[in-house]
Amino acid sequence: MHLAKRRFDVVNDQQIILLVIPPIFLAIATGVVIVRWRDRQVKRINTLVEDILCVCGLIMSLLVVVIVFVLVLVDGQGLSTQEVEAHFGERLKHRFWIRTQFAVDYCWATSITAVQLSLLWFYARIYSTRRFLLVSIYLMMGSVIAWFVYALAAWAYHCHPPGTCTLPNRGNCISIGSLHVAFNALIMCLAVPAITEMELTSKRRKLSVLTLFFLGTFCTVCAVLRMDCVFPFFGDIQSDPIGAAWGRMLLSPLEIAVGIIACSIPTLAPFHNSWQIDSSELPPGGFSHGLQRLRIRSDHGGSPLTHLHPASWVGKETWQNHAFVTLESGGKFSGDHIEVTKEYIVVHKT
């Protein structure tokens, strides 16, 4: 059948939603990834593996949106099965729609796996000194990869031999969907130890945490609702498989885009320092008290840091001096620098 004869007109709101909403979410996710890469260069944040996985997820998300467009304009997604069959004059099982919706699932699973691995890699970085959490994260990575392989194998089984695809059975649908929901929930829970160690006193940190959990919850809800074999919110998968798949075709690109935004939140410059605190590396006094040793070098080149030289405080200039600085309640610690905002005591060593 020629493409011109296969083309469907956009005649209802469901088709319009599929053509408008996913590209908007994709554009937002693309903007966030661009900002993420810019901040990586400006702030010299070493998150290359996470960034590459995030970009891979974004590329597959673009493919999902393109395939959804094909489903709407060529295969009649957004209409009922009866309307599509009346248009083609042939049975659903012989149609291109089943193979195309499997393509969406393949790209969705690939993108989601990349996004989850990116976030888990971030957790491995901030929990690098926590052996139990680190082992748990690596086990989770292995589980996510195993789920991905299982999902692809299960979907490939329903398209064997090639060109004779059938709808997936209920058992595989439940297994793939429920495991994915569980992984989403567990990945959200892995953020709790880092959050409990934060001092949620600043609005920026509170906003970072609330945004991360809101986006994670949204992804989990999408993962639940896209299980059309269990929850017939959009139609019965047995009598109207095309109508029932409308929610899955909408929620798949939305979940990917929101997941990309969620895994990018901790690496964006405004929130980066908030997620770099690891109390296991802090002195016994925690965030508010501690003894840090600073080495301050003299600078005869007129550097703006010259006024920090201890010689200007004690009246004796040497090429290298050591000072012990006691942080008071206003001190802040991060992996990159120490900032003292209250009065401190300097003991000069000769």
C-alpha cells in the first residue's frame, strides 16, 4: 500500500496531543542537557560518563518522538482499532502498527536504561566512601542492564519470525513493567542518605531536593500508567489494542524527557555544590566545626589574593607559610573549596 493511501488525517484531540506534547518535553530536556554540558565546561565538573549516558538517552528519546509521529500519521495512533481497520480494510495482525509500536518500546527501554545508569553512576560518585551503598548501587546497575536485555528478548520473541509480530502476552508485560516501576522507586530511595546529610537551610538545596523527588515521582507514575496490559485507562488491550496503546505512546517520551531532567538536576551549576557534600569526609565537628589546614603562598605579582597572605597579618613575609584555621558555625565545606564566613583564629608557624 502506498504511503499516500496509508496516511491518516489528524481529526481528534488524542492525535493532537501525541503530536504536540512529546516534542515540548523533548525540547525542554534538550535545553537542560545543553546547559549541563556548558556547566561541565565552565565549572570543570568531571561527570563524563554520566553526561554521555544522558546524551544517549536524549538521542533515543528523539527517536521515540519521531516514531510516535509515524504512528499517528501513518498507522492511525489516536484512533480506535475499528477505525484503523476500516481505513485499511485488513486485519490488525497484518498491519505495520504492531512492529512500529515495538520500535517505540525498544527505543524507550534503551533510553530509560541509559538515564537510570546515568543517575546510578552519579550515586556511585557521591557514595564512593560508603561501601554498602556502593555495592548496592553496582548491583542495581547490573539489575537494570539485565532488565534491559530481558525486555528486548521478550519483545523480539513476539516478532519472530520477522514480519509476523503479535501483541505481547500479559505475563511479559507485567514482568517488564513492574520491574521498571520497582527500579524507579529504588533509585529514588538511594537519594535519601545524601539528603539526610544535607543541611536543608538554603532555598537552593530545598528546591533541588523537592524538584528531584517531584520529577522522580512523575516518572514512576508514568511507568505505572503505561502498563496498558494491567490498567485499561485508555481502552481494552484485547478488543481495542490501538486505542489502549495511546497512553503508552504518550507517556513513554514524557517519562524519558522528565528522567533526563531529573538526572541532570544535581549536575547543574546552581545545584552542583549542594550534592557534593559527603559527611564521611568531614572532620568530627561536621559542617559547623572542624580544623582545616591551609597552605597560602606569597604572590609578588600583584595577585588579588595577595591580601590573604599571613605575612600581612603578622608583619613577617616569607615565601611559604602555614596556618591553622578553625571554622566556626558559618563555615561551609565542599569538595572544591573552604569558605569561612565568620571570624576565625590564625596561629602563624615560623
